[in-house]
Amino acid sequence: MTQVQTMTNPELNRALAVLMGWKAGGDPNKKRDFVWWIDENRFRLPENWDPCTDPAASLEVQTAACAIDKEGYIRNIVLVKWGESPILYSSVSNSTAADIACASPRERAEAAYITIQGATRPEATNSTE
């Protein structure tokens, strides 16, 4: 987790875009060095997509992480918020659930990064050994 905590916001934003499968490519309007291509017809401007500070963008990466591993995302947001082992899910108080729901954009971005990166690493896949 230390690696993600030391990333600057632009570094984490870039890493999340790549983990989400976006490609850096030419700006069709020729106004900036690059844009994030989501698919062949849709792109995002890097200066308008900042999951580390923008609540809407942080919810977008949270949604992507939850689509991959809901339980892993919850474990990771707890780890990011409190820096400790995940809580027992069966005993989550309403107060703790509210604290998780009120995570900052940066906390959501860090937890999403940990979740998505973990799911894409070869050692994270199930082996048949």
C-alpha cells in the first residue's frame, strides 16, 4: 500500500486510467499533448478527470473496482482509511459503514488502485497448482 500513498495525484490518476484500460493518444482537437481514449469514439481530457480530488471521478473508479472485486474494494478502503487489517464484515456498525461511504476522493482512488492492480497482477489469479 505504501507505493500508492507516495504517488502524486497526477501519477495516481494516470495509473488508474491505464488500469481501467484507457489509452493515451492524440488529441483530436490538437489542443494538448494527449487525451485518455476510453474506446475508439470516446475520450477524456486529462485536466477534466481527477479521481484524487473530484468526487464524481472517484466514484467512477470505485465503481470499476467494485465491478472487479466488491469485497476486495471494501477491504482496501478500510486499509486506506484506517491503516489496519480489514474489519469483521459481520460486525460493521452503522457508524463504520457511514465512515466508509464518506471516504475522500483520494481514499477511494487509492482503494480502487489497490483493488484493480491486485486483480490484474498474474499472482492474483487463481492457480491450479
